[in-house]
Amino acid sequence: MNINFQNAKFEKSAVSKDQYPTTGLFEFAFAGRSNVGKSSMINKVLNRKSLARVSGTPGKTITINFYNIDDKIYMVDLPGYGYAKRSKEEIAKWGAMMEDYLANRKELVQTILLVDSRHTPTAQDVQMAEWIRHYHDRLIVIATKMDKLKKREIEERLDDIANTLELTEDDILVPFSTQDDEGKMTVIDMLEMMRVGELVPYDERV
């Protein structure tokens, strides 16, 4: 039975594993820099304006936020990284929380990396990609803010992302824009297929 992505609700925020949901539903986590647009992407996929809170202050979200989708899966918004004003203690806490979640959360099916299509992935993006490769069979990358690019820039920017993150033929790169429906159905289809174990490698490059 297909997932109704419009039947979605915020379930809880967590800072430690004892606060995670206990329903046993599969989880799909989204990681990226603080200003990459994770909350906006989640809202777009769910056809909601403000279910996932979009902060005007980069780095404000320091919790793991769980969104229940149709009582079938969770979309999980991970805390953003790369915010310069965080203290060393906060950065260390973020790293420990992320590594514990990625390494030990048995409900986690796939972590998906979001990068800003306008810029070369940062060293932290590369590190997150390496984490994801360590814990999952493939790397899935969503290139956000595609509407900010000129048409002549698109191929060059996607090539740069693919090369910097060393994407292979088994990996997936999805161009995404919150200003139109670009990438929305691809993300929905991927989550549907991963839930039932039917996702095959493909490249959604334009």
C-alpha cells in the first residue's frame, strides 16, 4: 500500500536515543549543512507550508526531529552542521549524537545527504558522505536550490557535486527545487521503493 505523504505530523524531537520513537517504523534521515534547506525540502515533499520549521537562524536546530508519515515511515531531520558560531562543546555533542544515530539506529533505512547546488560540496559534506557510505550501501544526494541556477550552469554544477563526492554508478543524485516540483516525485518514489526494498540504482540528472 502506497504512503500518503500528505498524512504527516511532527511526532517528537530528540537529543538522545532514549527519546527516539519506539514504533519500529522505518526511518529515512536527511543530513546537510545548516542552511542547505532540509526543512524546506521536507515541507515540499509533504505538501505542507510549515510542518518542518524553517529557521531564519542557521544552526538553530540541534535536535533530531521525527516526522510521522502516514504511520508507515519517519522522515528524520538531522541537526545541520557547519555553523561557525557553535562552540567546540556543541560541535562535539553534535558529532557524538550523529554517529550514535547513524551507527546504532536499527530502524534507519537510509541517510540522505543534501547539498547546495550552487556551491562545491564542503569538506564537511564530504565527511558526511563518507559516514553515509560507511553505514549504507549507497550514497543518495539531493542537490537543493536548483531554481537559483541559470540553465547553462546546471550541468556544470551537478558534475562538480558528483566529482567532489565521488559518486559511483550505484549512487543517486537528485536535483531539487522548492519553487516548483523538480525532484519532489523522485524523492517520494525513492522513499516508497526503499520501504519495500525495491530501489534500483538510477541517476536523476537533468
